[in-house]
Amino acid sequence: MRTLVTGATGTVGGAVVQQLLSAGRQVRALVRDPVKAKPLLPAAVELLAGDVTDPASVARAVAGCGAVFHTAGLPEQWLRDPRRFTEVNVAGSVNVGEAALAAGVATFVYTSTIDVFAWTAGQPFDESTLATEPKGSYYERSKQEADRAMVALAARGLPVRYAHPAAVYGDAPALNPGLNDVIVRLLRGQVPLLLPGGIPVVLAADVGRGHLLLETAPVGARAILSERFVTLVELARAAVAAAGFGKVPRVMPIWLARAVSASGEGLAKLLRRPPLIPAGQLQFLLEDVHPSAERARRELGWTPTPFPDAMASAVAAFRARGWIK
């Protein structure tokens, strides 16, 4: 069975591709530029030029596929034109879902995020309650809207399952914006101060396995994929220990982080450059977010790699790819 993966050069998409190939599946990837994507993906992957914002190219990519993993999306917390979040994360997801529905695919796994759930700071939460109020950033709101669009497509017959990863790190085809970039810059000595707060994290390979496990879950199933919550200090210590070099920077005071973020957001609108500390990123770090992956463990048999081992695996992959020494 041929399987389509969107976002195959991303951290999650790349992990899904690796898991599919390991399972002996035929993989097709929808990529914007096959020439650039070719050295990033395994030779066994069939590359098809297109973009999730182009319905015709999406329909061509879905044709002949029995399963679709839609991992493509914009993970950034700031863009010059915030309308891009809607164009890619919302309309792009609708395009892929509509094409899959029209083609009658057997399974469809959509990469959502933990951000679509409601939570209370410091308290564990699960998949049972979707947030009804709009979240604080363009990214979060676009993922909320995309999730609602998937639910609407499911009502029309799309066999969708939802993966909800925490912050993903580990081996990837390219160094994209996100946690990998933070860890690599930290080990390169390019992070003078750590931001306050922390994040829930999960290894990319484990997220890829979680996506494949969801294929056999009931239609409509949701699975949080998160290993644990770590402060950025704990993250830095683990990365330095795994690499055998580097140092753990001091933590920026909360008041200073908020001041830098607020002033940076104002300047970003004038200069049309990303702020040093995007407001959405800081907000998330300070919200003390604790997703529970108990359902994925219990119902899917998903077992994530413990944090110290996962970080060692990630750092080894970064070294192998030449991102760190």
C-alpha cells in the first residue's frame, strides 16, 4: 500500500517516513522542491512536487494512496504575514483532507498539537477537553481552526485520527525551527541566557511510532504524545551531559523576559523581523503545561524513550548530521 506523507522534510514528517519505511511501506512525499528534498529523504521515497496550499497538486499526490499522514504545517510562533498560518495550517489541511476523502483513503492521520486542548497551569490534562476559547497566538489559533476543520471532514466520512505531539526533538532531515534548533544553538554556545519556564517534550522517533500506531485506532481517536515536562534548565543540563561539552546558561528573570518580548513584538511590526522572544513562545513556557500520554500508553501500547536516553539519541543524531561538533 502506497502511503502519502506531507511535511516529510520536517521533524515529525521525517520520523513518520522512517517508521513507514521500517515497516516495509511504499512512501510518497509531497514536497515543494524535489531537487532540494532529494538529499534530505531516503532514496526509497517517491517525491512528488506540490504544496498543500495547491489543491490540484495535493489531489495528484493522494491518487493511488491508501493512507495519508498529514504532518505539514507552520510551527513558527511569529511570521511577517500572520495570514500564512491560516493559508498553510488551516486551508492546507482542508485541501489534504478533501483530497483524501474524495480518493477514499483507508486511513488518515492528522498531526495536530497539544495546544488545542484546555488546561490549568501545573495540572495534568488529557485528550478529553478541546479548548473552546481562542488561544493566545496566531499559530495556536490556526491549529484550533484546523482541528475543527478535520472534525467537520470526519463527519463527512474522512477516517481521521489525531496525533497531538508535545515539543518534538531528535533526528530530522533538516534543522527546522523548533526544539532541535534550540538544543543545537545551546550546544554551539549561541544561547547567552535561558528563558524561564519549561515544556513537555518527546523524541521524534517516538512520535513517528505513535503516528503509525494511530492507524489501527478507532476513527476519531486522539493521542497525546509526550514523554515528560522539563524546565529549560533541565533540558540544557541533559543536552550538555549527552554532548560532553558546553555549559548551562543562567536563566533570564521573568520580568526581563516579558519586557524583552513585549518590546520585541512592537519592533517586529515596524521592522518586519522576528522578535527575539515571540510572545506566544514565552507564554507557553510560563504556562506550566503538563499533558498526559496515559491514553496513548494504555490504548495504543505506545512507550516513549525516557528523557536521558532520548536526549543522548538526539545529540548523537545532531553530531552525525554535522549540526554540532
